[in-house]
Amino acid sequence: MKRVVAVLAAVALLSAVGTGVLVWQLMRDHSPELPEISAYSHGHLTRVGPYRFCEVLNPTDCVVSADQGELPVTPSDPVQLSIPGEIARAPWVLLRAYEDADLVEEFRPGTTLAVTIPTVDAQRGRLTGIAVQLPTLVRDESGNEFPVPHAEWSVRTVWRAG
């Protein structure tokens, strides 16, 4: 009888340890799902998660993946940028980086899920990249408030002959 109890105890212990190891293994590489943006142009699509994503109430608590999308573009085809609802429900900023000057556009919550971006601007030159940012108002030691991005998604353009 003692032998049967000992075998059952050993099996239960091994099962518990095996389950614990399995759960640890599955959770070890699991990171929370963060929203992705997508950009499409000239038959190419790129989806990218955040370059940097910080907690809104604790902007020093960040996940920095440094992921940057890459999108082939031509002078004749614009970029179609799509933003998921998780981002669009908040005020968000679109930064268009051109060769000669950047263009910053702000969007109110719930108003825009997609933006068409020309790859060439007559005054600013060729598009070199885009960034989507979620701003948070912060206050400095003097009491001045200003927006600082707590999350950013980035796509770099790669120029192809049109």
C-alpha cells in the first residue's frame, strides 16, 4: 500500500512540475499584444508594431522594440496608412518626414482610421518616412504642460524607380 501511495505521489509531483514548466515555457516568450499600423504603396504592405510603447501614467515604464517598418515607394503611388481603433480612439499625431521639412498633423479621437500620404511634396521633397505617435500631456517642474509621445510607430520608405 505504501508503495502505491508513493508512486501516486511521485506521479502527481511530476505532473505538477511538468505543468509548471509548460506554463512557464509558454509565458516566457509571450508579450502583451500591442497595436500595429499598416502602410501600403505600389503593391507592397508593411505592418509594424510600436517602436516604443510606454505606460501613459508612468512614461518611464516602456517597451522599446526599436521595430521600424520598411515600405518600397515610387513617386507616382501614395502611401495608404491604416490605424487600428486602439490608436484612433485617442488623439494621435502623424509625422511625415520629407527630405526638406517635416509635416505634423494631429487627429482628434475617433475621427480617422486611414490617411493617404503623397510620396512627393512640391515644397518638401521626397517622403523619407512616417511616424504615428500617441501624445500625453506632461508637466515640468515649472508647471508648464506640453505633449510628449508615450507611443510611436515608425515606417521608413525605400525608393524604387516609378
